[in-house]
Amino acid sequence: MATLTLNILVCLLLLIVDAAQSSALRKGVNVEIIEAKTLDIYSNSKEARNILDDAPAFGEEMRLAQFNRFEINYTFLNHGSFGAVPNQVRQKQNEMMDLRERNPNQFINATQYDLIDVARRALATFLGSAYANLILVENVTKGVSNILRSLTLAPGEAILINTFTYSSMKNAAKAMVDRSEGTELFILELEFPINSPNDVIMLYTEMLTEHPNIRIAIIDHIAVPGVMFPLRELIDLCKSHDVLTVIDGSLYKWLFGPPGSSFQWSAERHHSIVQPAVTSFYYGDPYPANFERQGTRDAIPFIVMPSAIEFFHWFGGLVSAREIQNILFDDYLIQAKVEFRHKMYIRISLMVYVTIDDCKELVDAIVDLKARQMEHNQLLLIQRLQSDQSEISAMNKIPDQIIK
Ligand SMILES: Cc1ncc(COP(=O)(O)O)c(C=O)c1O
């Protein structure tokens, strides 16, 4: 199936290149390169993504541009445990550290709270969450512990994990059972490899049906063996059994944040009970103020999250693919599937009723979009600079040389 799709895509690109080469070349799109590298489309085709932006190609080029601090000859294949941070995020971290060093009291007592708030808002927008439901925490372990420590299990009730549950979450579940007399821990046995999400849903259904005393289920989004859980279905299933779900997922792996950046999301109806596991300054204050000042900690990983989100968009993340598909339809009346699977690409499904002019139209739209995108990026940058400037001058806290 994958080969078939690849072949179709290659043919389509050749076709579109032939058909539209001259008009696209006139407009400055390097379609020759697309043609020469059609077979590379899934492996390292900068061109496939660069139709719409100027980010480096994945692989060597990306590493040299943004991840070039690895030791020489060090082959790093473990982003899934501790991810590398892109240079632009790292640079922001350095700037913030310099700022903190210049006036630690000012930064720790005041400035950082404003900056954390900006980051929280940016992340909420990125995730499509209400701002009030989301706070930043150092890591997933803390987030899960915060939640489990805020909940209680009555005698006879149980918590559910599975074979793949990350060790620290497993222990948090065990600790909860240890401190709550008469409660139980269930471990759903899952075999690797998992053939289909439906198998997992079925096993969870059986488990929850057989054990109606289960009240909480901890589910990894992406578990250590590289298994992505069907979260939407599992959350719905748990809800239908009156089971609360605790989902584990971080920011420093898949969203390019530095270690020490994760988030904790909780629905509004739980805010009155959610407490930090670490008791600190604002004990007794309502959520989320009770999480605000957990001793003296490094808030810079939180603060740089807008840069990490910017990086994600820059190379064409999932949101961009969806946005571009919508723009193609809304502004150009072209319906084509835009996908981001390691790269961004546009699938053109040819059928007996499609003309070569239809394909040319798509190329013209892409050319136009590219121009708009560049204008848009410049505009965003200007807006950001302006808003940074006004926020900063309003606070009158951050020296000018920090603003880039
Ligand atoms: C499933 C899962 N959860 C959580 C983590 C990390 O947790 P923490 O952010 O607390 O270090 C990992 C790291 O590999 C993981 O694979």
C-alpha cells in the first residue's frame, strides 16, 4: 500500500512538473529539483516542504542548521527518551538565563511570571485548550503525581495501568494504592506488537466491564515501545464507565521544548481539587495560583515554549498542513489532501475527469501561497517584535538588547 501510494505520488509529480514547469519556473519555483528528486519525496525532499517554507530539509541539513551541538561521531537515535533542543530554542534559553543573571530578584519575583503567562497562552492556543485548564509543569512524572495526589480512592476502588505504562507513572499508581487502604491496582496485559487500535479498545472494554470498581486509568499517549494509544476512543470508553483518565505526554520530546517543559491539563470541573504534590507558597489558594510558586525553580524551559512552537510551525507541523489544506480550498477552490508525515506533501488524486489545467491551477496556487507565506512570516515577525516591545516597555523590565 505504501509503495503504491509512493508510485502514484511520483507519477503525479512528474505529470505536474511536465505540465506546469514553464509557468512555475517563470514564477520562480524550482520545479526542476522536484522532478529530479521525485523518488526522494519521502526520504529527504526539502523541496516537498520548501514549496511552502524555507525550513531546512530533514536529516543532515536540519541537524547542521538546528541540532549541531552533538558530540562528533555521536549517533543520536533516542529523541524518544531525551530530545535534543533546536538552536533557536536554545538561544532563547541562553538569553533568558542572561536576563535572570542580570537581576535575579527582579526575574524570579516578577518578570518570570509574566513570561510564563505568555508561554501558557501560546501553548493553550497551540493545543486548542482553554487557557485556564492548562499549566506548565517540569515533567510528566510531576504532572501525574500532582493529579494522583489530588484524587482519592475509597476502599474497594481500583486504579488501572497497562504493561507499557512508564515506570514512574506505574510507581505513582502503586503509591496511591499503598496509601489508600483496601484499594487495588490492575495491570492490563498488552502484548507487543499490537496489531490494531481496536484490539486495545477491546481489551480495555473487557477490563472495565469485568472490574466496575476501576475509577482511574493512566494511559500513555505514546508508550515506550513506540505504541500510540487510541486516546479519543479510550477516553470516551473510560467516561462511559465513569472512569477518570490520566494521560501522559510531555513537551520536550515532540514539541522541541527543553528538558523541564511539560504541561498539565485538567478539566474545569476538577480545578477545585487539583493540588500540587509539592506543598509550597500558595498552599490553600485556588487553582492555578496554588501551582505558581513551587520553591525556587528553573522556569526558563516554560518561558521558551513559544520559541519551540514557532520552530514547529516553521518546518511545517501538523497544524500548518491542515491550515494549508483549508486555505487551498477557501482561497483557491482547490480540494487536495495536504499531509504532514515527516514531510509536508500534497496528494493530487487524478481521475478520468481531471484535466492538466486543474494540475496547473494547483501549481499556481502553491506559487501564490509561497509568496503569501513569506509576506505573512514577515508580518508575524513585525507583529511579534511590536508586541514584545510594547509588553516589555509596559513592564519596563527587560533590557532592549534582549529583544531580537
Ligand atoms: C511514556 C513516557 N512517559 C513519560 C516519560 C518521561 O517522563 P518525565 O517527563 O517525567 O521524565 C517518558 C520518557 O521516555 C515516556 O516514554
